[in-house]
Amino acid sequence: MGQIRGGEVRALAITSARRSALLPDVPTVAESLSTNFEIETWFALAAPARPSALMQERLAAAMADVAASTEARERLQTLGLAPREPGTPATTRTAVHAEIARWAEVIERTNMERPA
């Protein structure tokens, strides 16, 4: 982000479905190529298998507190990340399963070999 704003590099497009509020003048890849294209980076907090409901609630609450923090949001934005509302354990599980299915299809379509 610093290099883009400093004029050292030029952003050609972003891979998300919508333009970034951080770089509103940079088109999406889909806009640039007139195709359905979307890849977003996201982060999740992982816990050991089958954590208790109480642990899940506490972790989700702690992450929501961090996400609501002005300091955290500003720091993420300086790194070029656009913070969004944190998900729940259920929405995170759904997102992980969707990503696995998505990339498994890419691997299959391109005949990539899976590592042993």
C-alpha cells in the first residue's frame, strides 16, 4: 500500500469482487478483463478440534473487540487490508469448506498434482 501511494508501483487491478475503499480508483480484475474473477485474502483464528461452546464464544468476542478497535483497523489499512466484520465460528467453517471446494476444483481442472 505504501509503495502504491508513494508512486513506486502502480496498481493495475485488485482481485476482490468489489473495488477497495482503500484504492477506489483501482478496478477489479473482473472489470479489467470482463470476466467473473474473484480472489480475496482472509484470515481466521483456529482452535483445536471441537472446542467447547464457551471457548468459541470467548474467542469470537475477543476477535470482535479487536476488529472494532480503531487502532487495529488503522494498522490493517496501512498494510493494505480492508477489515470487515468478523464472522462467527459457523460462518468461518462455511467459508473454509467453500474455499476447499473452490480450490479442489481448480486443482482438478488444471490437472495439478497434489503433494504427497
